[in-house]
Amino acid sequence: MIDQLNPEQQAAVTLPPQHALVLAGAGSGKTRVLTTRMAWLIQTSQASPFGLLAVTFTNKSAREMLTRLSALLPINTRGMWVGTFHGLCNRMLRAHHRDAGLLQTFQILDSADQLAAIKRLIKGAGIDDEKYPPRDVQRFINGAKEEGLRPGSVDAWDAHRRRLVEIYQMYQDQCEREGVVDFAELLLRAYELLQRNAPIREHYQRRFQHILVDEFQDTNTLQYQWLKLLAGEGASIFAVGDDDQSIYAFRGANVGNMAEFERDYAHGTVIRLEQNYRSYGHILDSANALIAHNTGRLGKNLWTEQGEGEPVRVVEQPSDLLEAHWLVDEIKAVIGEGSLRSEIAVLYRSNAQSRVIEHALFSSRIPYKVYGGLRFFERQEVKHALAYLRLMDNLHDDTSWLRVVNFPTRGIGARTLEQLSDLARQNNTSLYKAVPLMSGKGGGNLLKFTELIQQMAYEAQILSLPELVEHVIHHSGLRTFYQGEKEGADRLENLQELVNAATVFAAEENFDGLPAGRILMPDAPLAAEDPAQPPAADSAEDAATDADVFSPVVQMSPLGAFLSHASLEAGDNQAQAGQDAIQLMTVHAAKGLEFDTVFITGVEEGLFPHENSLIEAAGLEEERRLMYVAITRARQRLYLTLAQSRMLHGQTRYAMRSRFLDEIPEEHLKWLTPRERAPVVANSNWSAGAYRRGDAYGRPSTGGAVARPARSLTTGVSVGDKHFRIGQGVTHAKFGEGTIIGLSGAGVDAQAQIQFRDVGTKTLALGIAKLEIA
Ligand code: ATP
Ligand code: MG
């Protein structure tokens, strides 16, 4: 197992139990070293599989680590503590929910749920949402939590901040009442649990003699404190990271943790790895040259023995639609050369870019899978179904209550809900509990809703998880509702997919056939006072007797586990398992992964680097690290693609190529389209403001780019009394609705390339085809 590693890697793997930091660039084998060290510790009997705790950054990488581990050693990895910070904290809190002051059935709010909860609070308390925009409040609360601060300990130096702290407190009370926990709270609670509860802390400190952390550069202050507590005096922390890949500062990650860790723990034991085993020379050198533009780096040198390989290919297209079409053609060619689809990744800076790409792949029937991003579990209909399911688990979950109380419509209006919220607030109860206090017609409808939920929960007790999901989709009225909707077919499909997801989940977690679980019956006491709670898992001493007690299988009902999974693993479930598919994801989600072929799309100023980042130098450097991460995902072949115009958030935008392209030496690049700055599209949509380069992006405007006449390819074309242009919606008598994605020629020779909604792309002669402009 060790023979295959280079001497530095071997040294890291076989370090005696002590704290250590591996500081090394992309593709140098950090993750491999970390995984091998786990195997080595187990094999040399220095640790049992249950005496290790490993933190990774995504669920995908946690799964990969377990797979690699079982390839190295013949052990069963089930029940091992390998996961993300959120996943591990969730597990700990479920095991000790009472000590943590939580319901066993606590639900996790994802960030959209959290925002909804904050909006509701701000409205209910009559707070001015212009002075306190919900998003700012959310950022404030999460920021405080990530620093480990409860409302009582936040510094409030002026009236505005004092008010924010009050809102934070109100939000806390609301979450408490509803039995819900947001992402930042998972970490803070788990931290406080260890901090306050000596028996539990000592138990875990004894148990985990080895703590291993991947992607250490992206830990935040609280995560680092949690690790320190968990390690105590006895355990060794083995951290690996790369300061050049720190890309979560915007979410509170603190790259300073690396220096601090070195000071606190690692002292002399910092290991550097310099050989890159992932990428060919042109790719690696492009990454090295790019990142050299950043300041204040810890400094690393990466080289490869693999030879220079192919140059990085660059392609510029007139529009995002053409970029997507080119992409699909090129992907077909790469597959034609024998590549697996799963070895091809399409990366983008912003989630909004994925729709066009997805559509192009879909139209060409190329299977693809989106990670993160366009999240299956975040689609409206899926969220509605999940809200009903959450109510099966916890009737006091007001966020879910409000989401579906009048969906499908049940004649419960905003005024009724306001009254109900007021009553709940006055009596300090959940909405569910406040229903009997309501009178009038609204009250009657609310009562009917409550009865519906109670009835569903009652009937559901004997159902397995997939049956329960099916049951809820049916009896909630969601199915009937979407059947009646014009565009409902997709949504019905997604609901069916949710049943599939539950089936797969139940089978994988061995919940197959078990009743979906302990359902909180209408007037059951809250779990905190519930004598029926199994006591075993709540005590660290008992739990210590069997590692598996910590497994969520024992801890949670199948439904509870599934709901946590839905919150934590949003997006992982939308492609059929095992299918060979193109991998689509944001650059953030690609961290730590590698593929034979990588396409980085939208390499444009304003998009990558993102315009929001350009206000300060630190923002630009983070974008550059992000590009560095993107480039270093590729093993053999890398493409950078950009579009001159793109529809984003309902607006056509025009952009120049990204400055990052100019930071890569020409010798590594091969332009497949001419490198000259192609003129910007001029069409009738042209308006001041649509083209904002120069002013907003902080670089001088190359005025000519705006004024230069456009190429015929991208100008509008007039035929008869009609004027056609790219991006325009058109209708054809036979092919139906479509969008113009390309124009060429003039007069009788004018042709348009049109992407039709139903029949794919066609090229039509404008003089002949009778097109109506939509
Ligand atoms: P990142 O910073 O992107 O997370 P990393 O430093 O974690 O990268 P790994 O993913 O561990 O790098 O390794 C990159 C690739 O190199 C993997 O395919 C890994 O198996 C391979 N590799 C690592 N070390 C060696 C080695 N000594 N011999 C051959 N291949 C290696
Ligand atoms: Mg890695």
C-alpha cells in the first residue's frame, strides 16, 4: 500500500501519532496520503476503524474516501465516522439530542428554508425589511454562529447592530420553538455540546485518537475550534490542505487556520509535496502561471513527470447557446474517442449557467448528472412534498407548516395565517398548537388541514419509507394538483423521482421494509419530556459500548434519516445511480475531484471572475484561486470556453474574455476560434447598461469594442419586413416554438440556426421558412 507512494508521501503516511500538516498543491496526492494513512493506522493496529474520524468537504468525496479505503483494506467501512462537518455534527447531535437540547426529530433548515424563516420573522415582528433586508440578517446570523457567538456575546456597538442582535435572538427562539436547526447551528450546537458536557467530550476524546481533515484551508473558525475540542490533549490531528485552493472565504472560511494550526500543533511537522500526479504539463503550467498572480501565498512548487501533453484549448462563441452547442459536439467527439462520460466534467462559475448546457445535452440525449447546483431537493414540488413529510415527523415545524398549509389551496388566506401567527406568538407555541384558538371560517379550514395531517400521520405509521412518500404525495393533494397544471408533467415526474430516491435510500441504509418510523402523533409530548425515548443512545457511556450505536440506522427513524439526507445531500440524487453520465457542477463543487477531460465554461469578465468579486482585491484573488481549482481538475485535456453574449437572469449580457485567459502564457494555449477580440453583438436589444464593462469592472473600457461594427454572424438580419436577431423567440408552423441561436448570410441567402423546443436544432433559409417572431 505504501510502496506506490513517493518518499515524502510515505513519510507523511507513516508519521508516528502526532499532529501534522501536509501543505501541498493540487493533485500532489494529499487526499491519497490521508486515505492511505487511515488504512495504515488500521492495518498496523494503531487505531480501530471506529477510533478514526475523518472530515471531508463534500458527501461525494466522503463516499470516495470510503471506497478507496475498502479497496486498500478488507474492512467494512459502515458506521465509520467519515463525512462532512455538517454530516458528522448532525450525527453527534442525533446521538445526544437531549444533552444538546434538541428534539430527536429536529429538522434541518437549508439556506433557502432559513431565509424563509427569517422573512417570516421580520414580517411578523413588524421590522422594517428595507433597513434589515432578510439576506443581510441571514448573513449576520450565520456569520455570528460561525464565529461561535450566541446573541448574548455579539458585540453591538450601535443601534443598528443592537437591533440585529435582537433579531438574532428572536430567530433563535423561533427555531427553538419549531424544533429546527440551520446549517451553522449544527456546528455551533455540536461545539457547545462538547464544550459544556464533560462526559460526552471525554468520551469522544478517548474514542477518536486520530482526527484527519482534508481541505483544511476551507475550515472556518468554529470548525477549527470544534476539532480542537474533539482532539483534546490526547488525539493527533492530521490536516492536509492547499492555501491556493481556499475558495470559501465568502462563507467564513479562514485560511489563517493553517498558520494557526502550524503554531498550535504541527510545529515542525509540516510536510510539503511537490510532485503532481494528476495533470499533464500544459495544464499544470497554466495553473501555476495563473496562480502566480496572487500575492501572500505560502508558496509551493509543482512539477510533473508526465510530459506536456496537449495544449489547453480555447473556444470563443457568439452566444451562450452556441457555446452549449459547440460543447455538445465536442463532448460527442471525446466520447467517440473512447472516453467514459463520467470522465468528462463541465464546470461553471455560476449555477445559472447550467440550464442552457443541460438543455443542449438533454436535446442530444447525452446522459448527464448535475451535482449541487440545480438541486433536485430544492425544486418547488419536491420541497412541498418534503414539507408534508417533515410535518409527519414534527407537527411543530412552522416553516413546513406554512409552506403547505394552503398548498394545494384550501381557502386559507394570508389574513388567517397572520392571525394564527399572532396567536402562536402570544402563546409562545407552534402554529399547529395555535389552531384550536382560531375561530371563524379561516379557523375551520385550518382545523380541516390539521385533521388531514393527523390522519395522514396516523395511516402512515405502518408504511415503509417509499410507501410513506407515495402516500403523502397522494393524500396531500399534490398529485391531483400537478395533474391539473399545464406544465405539471415535469413536476409529477420529479415527485415520482422522490419516491425512487426514497426507495434507493431505504435499500442503501438497510431500512428496506421497516415502517418509516416513529411518527410524532398529534398530541405526543415534545421529545425532551418524552419517556418513551430510547435512553441508550443518549448517554455517552452506553454508547461507548458499541460503535454502531452511533450509526444513524439506530438513531433515527427511516423518515428522519431520509429528511436529513434530503437537506444535507441536496442534489446527489437526481441521476439514476450507476449510469455513466457527463458530470456537471460548479467549480466550488468540483474541489478535490479529478476528470480526464474538463470544460471550464463562461470564461468571461464579470462571470469568471464574477463581477461581485471585483470590488476588492481580496475578492479577485479568491476568484483566481477558484480558476486554479478549476484548471487543476483536469488530467489529460482541458477546454476553456467563452461566449460573447449570454442570457443571465432574464437579460442579455455582453462580455469580454476573462483576464485570467490573458494570465496564462500563450505557449500553453491553442485557440480553436480566432483569438482576436470578436466584436460585440449589436442587436435591437442594445441598451445602455446591458454592456457595463469598463466602468463597473474597474478596467478601462476599450471603447472600440462597443462601437465596432458587428460581424454578420451576430448582427440582426432583415428579410422582407421582418428583422431577425440572435436570442429571439420564433414560431414555425411545423416545428413549433424555438429560439434563434445563429444567423448568417444576407438577403436571399440569409439563414438562421434555430433551436426548437421539441425538435432540436435546425438551419432554415429565412427567405423560405415562414417564421413568426414571438
Ligand atoms: P487536490 O488538491 O485537488 O485535492 P490532492 O493533493 O488531494 O489534490 P489526490 O487527489 O490525492 O491529490 O491525488 C491526485 C491524483 O494523483 C490521484 O489520481 C492519485 O491517485 C494520484 N497519485 C497521488 N500520489 C501518487 C503516486 N505516488 N503515484 C501515482 N499516483 C499518485
Ligand atoms: Mg484532495
